[in-house]
Amino acid sequence: MASWTRPHGKAAPSSGMFVNTMTGEPAQPNTEAKLLWDNQNLYLAFENADTDVWGTLAERDSKLWTQENGRSDDRRQW
């Protein structure tokens, strides 16, 4: 399993800060993703500055898209 606090995790390739695909402006809230991989797995981590993260889903493979989507309002952007 990847450890994002170890040197190889900190040095993982970054997506850079996300941008709004419609305007080219920095996406809000600020979000960045990092990827690591080995011969069997792909590891994904993201850092998101959302100040209102919530969720009530507790079961594995729940329908995550029905709740918090990393935005502080209810607009869905797919």
C-alpha cells in the first residue's frame, strides 16, 4: 500500500491544481491529485480544500456520487 507521507509518496507525480474546464480558471475549492502505481495496483490520493465535507454512507461500494462531491454547494459538475 502507498504511503503518502513517505519520501516516494511525497514525490509522487501530481496532476497540478485542477482547473475549471469551461473557463480555464483555477477550480474551487483548490484540488490536486497524486498517483502512484506498481505492478498490481494504482494508488490515487487527492488534496482538497473543501471546508464542508460530509457524508453518511458507511457501506463498502455505496453510491458515493449521491452525496458530498467536494463542492460546498449542491451544483453537480461531471
